[in-house]
Amino acid sequence: MPELISLIEEVRTCTLCSEHLEHGVRPVVQLHEKAKILIAGQAPGRKVHESGVPFDDASGDRLRDWLGIDKATFYDETQIAILPMGFCYPGSHKGKGKSGDLAPRPECAKAWRKALLSKLERIELTLVIGQYAQAYHLGKRLNVTETVKAWQDYWPDCVPLPHPSPRNNIWMAKNPWFSENLLPKLKLEVARILSS
């Protein structure tokens, strides 16, 4: 545990990509060696950057609903580890003809990910959210939809998920199989792991 604590302290003071972050550096992670479930996400959004609390937004509300757990369980670091691909808010696409946030900065994964993951030896389930996390953890597929559709290929160790952002409401409506088939099984597996 001392090694992980030391690594987390280093992460919290990391400034590797500060020159690229218009809103400044604020790494947001949640890690403990006893964690059983790993949430591998993209990068903190603006609200999370301001609060310093992972998934402290509408995306987090939806994600907790998908998992069938409450906030107390979600923020229990001995149960749930949260390690995004980029630890700081990357900024948004404003004025570039696109919506949403920029891609996670690549420096975090290169500098920290392997070492941090090696300390999480009790992980039984990894939730892989969005294209950047899926590319890192699962290898590339055609797109997020195709990867999530193939979720049984990775079950029960990993589950690829779309981003739980309200921006994905249209995706959810177009892919009812996600709520009908994947989520019930995911909730049961999360409950099993957390009760063991």
C-alpha cells in the first residue's frame, strides 16, 4: 500500500501536460489497493474539474444507476477505483465546430497507467468507458457501439460501456439492447462482487 500511496501523491502533483490545459492542472482519481471494481473512463469534465470529485455530475448519476449502486458505495475507494485515461479536464471543443470535451491528454496513460494498474491486484471487474479507454484496455474495434455490442466477448472480467453522458440519450434510444440485455447482467455482477 505505501507504494500506491506514494504513486497517488505523485499523480496529484503531476504537471506533465499543464501547458496544454487552459483550465489548469487538477488530477482526479480514486484508488485503493483493496478496490474490486475499476472504472476506466475518459477524463474529468468541467464540473468534476471544479469539484475534484470523480463523476460528480449527471454522467455519474447515470453511471451509478447503470451499476445499481448508491453514492456511498460508488465513492468507497476500497470498493471502487476510478482511473480515467486523462486525469485532468482537457477543455472543450468550443469554437471548433464540435461539441463536448477534448480528448484526454495522452501524457497520463504513458506516465502513470501501467504503474497504477499494477497496484490494483484485487480488481474483479473493469468497466471500460468510451473509445480512448476501450482502445487502451481492449484494443481497437470499429467504434464504441460495435465494441459495446460485443460486450460478451469480454465478460465477466471487462465490460465496455458508452459514456454515460446525457449527450448519449440518442444513442441509448437507438440501442435498446443495452438497457434490456447488458445492464441487468451488469447490476447483478456488481452486486455479487461488492457483497463477496
